[in-house]
Amino acid sequence: MTISVLFVCLGNICRSPLAEAAFRLEADRLGLDVFVDSAGTGGWHAGDPPDRRAQATARRHGVEIGHYAARQVTAADFERFDHVVALDLDNLRNLRRLAPAGSPARLSLLLDHVDGRAGEAVADPYYGDHAGFEVTWADAVAGARGLAAKLKHPR
């Protein structure tokens, strides 16, 4: 059975594309059958590729994300995805407001899936330098590993 996961940040050009890429890698490694995407709660970057620094960071880790295109979360996403994973608390709050009543999607924070990091946000690297994108990548990988492990071996 295919598991569907949507990663969500604000503009869908930095954190959520990196989380999507990290999760794809981990799901492949574990042999999980997944459908993965990313989106933003804001729509001002819709259609744009990920930030060039996010692309460079992913490339340094062996992943190409230049073909990704930013999009905004829709109400249909809460029906289409089993898991909607926010990258920070503000976006999680926004997702809770956007979720239609009775939606089956399970909402969480990415770092909730990392032991000892529940409730933590993945830092937004947008206004920083390349080093911030590496920190975001490391958090995305940790969260992806934790989430993928939980999906592979549900308790």
C-alpha cells in the first residue's frame, strides 16, 4: 500500500523541498512505497523552482531538486495525503486551520519524528547564508529518517 506524505513550509522553496528530497532518499533506502510532495502555506512562489541555495545543498548531498516547482497547499491535499508534515509551528497552526473537518490526514511537525526534538522547528534558512541550508538539510534528514522508520515499522 502506497503511503502519501506532504511536507509543508511557508513558501515551498527552501525547507519543504529539502525535506521532500531527504524523505525520498530515506524511503528508497528502506524500500517504502510512497508518494511524496511538498507545498507552502503561502502562494507567492507558486511555479518557482527551489531557492538556488537549497538546490546547491541538495546537489552536494547527491540529490537534484531543480525540477521541483513550488505550490500552495490546497484543501484537497488533506484528502490526498496520509501525512501532512509541517516544518515549523506557525505552518502547523495554519495547516490545522486549513484542514477540512473530518480530514483523514495526520498532521505533525517534521522534528516530532526525531527522539528528543518534538515541538522543534526546522530553522528557515532563507535570509541566511549557505551554512543555514546545511543545518536545514541535517534537520530534514533526521526528520525523514525518523518518519520513514515509523512508517516502515508502525507501533
